[in-house]
Amino acid sequence: MRRKGISTVLFALVFAMLFSLIGCLDSSNNYYDFNKILLEDIEKIQDYLNDNGIDAEMDSSTGIFITIHDNPGGYKPANKGIVKFHYVGHTLEGIKIGSTYTTGIPEKYPLYTGPEQGLTIGLDIGLAAISEGDSATLYVPSGYCFQDKQAGAIPPNSILTYTVRFLDINLLEEDIQKIDQYITDKGWTAQIDPKFGTRYIVHREGTGNLPEYGNSVTTHYTGQLLNGTEFDSSYPSNSPLSFTYGDGKLIIGFELGMANLQEGDSATFFIPSTYGYQDNASDNIPANSVLVFGVDDIIYGNN
């Protein structure tokens, strides 16, 4: 039986980027004690929730509190997937900081890429913790927001709340329909990643481990579009792809696909466009293309 689960690489990628972005928030030479202030903010949020009779669950890895109002059971977004959502933001004291409902136009951007218009990395962390279709309120400690800086009408050290309606992950459902039809036409049976919705087929099962963050990876591969057009392959030069798992140098969809594969597997996995090149054309890959990768001779090692 195959082992199930997602490699820790996905979480390592997120938090490496997360703390890089957090560091960018404090460009002064003043020391900002993130951990100390985080603990203080968690206590303030807990007091606020208790005083107002609000049920919320704290994400133990970040200290962000989340109340889910509606959960229809969609997929979660992976790093750099394009998310689309409505939100209303306030400070914990009630100062309104922004809303998409004013214009009726939802926010839309790749997760963890530094959203503009005063949005914060804390909002992205919260979105990553919920799923497509969810309505939720996020209570975000100041360290994931503007820390000790004044930001317009937002006072320094402000805890922010976001009430969000997560509309969808861009083109994910449409791409999954295309992928499922392709798999059906091939007469294959796919396995589905229950968290991100990616599809993969193991044609020959290996006996090794799943990849871990920092592993060296070598694999032969062929990349195609759903129409059969081949856009890349390691076979003509007999030079397998080599990379460090989790270094972020490949499109995120390739690592999402590899996350479910054991050493020695021969497999095909499918990358929805939001985890590929999105709306950017690349050489002979049209914009918004689903990508199909066949991989073989997978070897995981320690760097």
C-alpha cells in the first residue's frame, strides 16, 4: 500500500517565504521582538474572543485565529496559486482598513507573492488555512501585518481582522475537469491529492521513500500539453533533471506532483495552470495551460 501524505517541502516553502516577507515589513534598524509581541497579541485576541462570545480556532503554527462561517469543502490553495476572494478588514478596535465590496471587484493574486494595496502576509496565511468556497473571519497578530509601523489610518502594533469569502482558486475547477476527461479518455485511474486536488497516476510503483525538504532529486521526464504537444524532455540528451526539493526554482506544480511519488516510481502527474505558468505564455506553452509530466527513474538523496 502506498504511503499517503504531503511532503513537508510545501510547508517549508511557505514559511521560508513567509518570514522573508515579514522581515521586509521592518526595514529600520530597530529590533522588533516578533515572538514576544506574538504572544502578547495572542492573549489580546483570546480576550477579545471571550469578551464577545466568539468561537475561533488558533492555528498553532502561526497564532492566527480562524472562525469558519461556511465550509462547502473545496480544495486548499498551494503556494503561488492564484486566489480570488472578497474581504472586509478592520483593526481589532473596529477601524475599517479596506473592503472589496466597495467596488464589487474581488482581490486576485498569487498567494505569498506580496499583495499590494495594503494587504498583509497574515491575510495570505489565513487564506492558505481555509478552502475554496469558505467564508471565514481571520484574527491576525500584528507581526503578520504592519508590526510597529503606522500604515495610513492603521495605528502601530494593530491586530487586524479580515472577514473573507474565498471565491475560488483561479481556473482550478475548469482545469480539473479537463484533466479528468483526459484521464478517462486514456482509460486510466488517477489518485487525487485530497488537499490540493492534483491528480497523479503511478504506472510502476517503486519501493523508496517520499521526498523530503532539501533532498536532491534526479528524474527523467517528459512534459506535454493535454493536446499531446511535447514541450520538453530529458530523454533526447539523456540528461535527467536534477534539483533540490523545496528550493523553489521549479514551478510549484512540479513539486506538488512529486510530493506524492516514491523513489523508483514511474508516474504521470497533472499540473493545473494556476500552479504552472498561469496566464503567462512560455515558449511553446500557451497561457493558462494544463501541463502533463511523465517521470521515471526517480532518485531522492541527501545534499
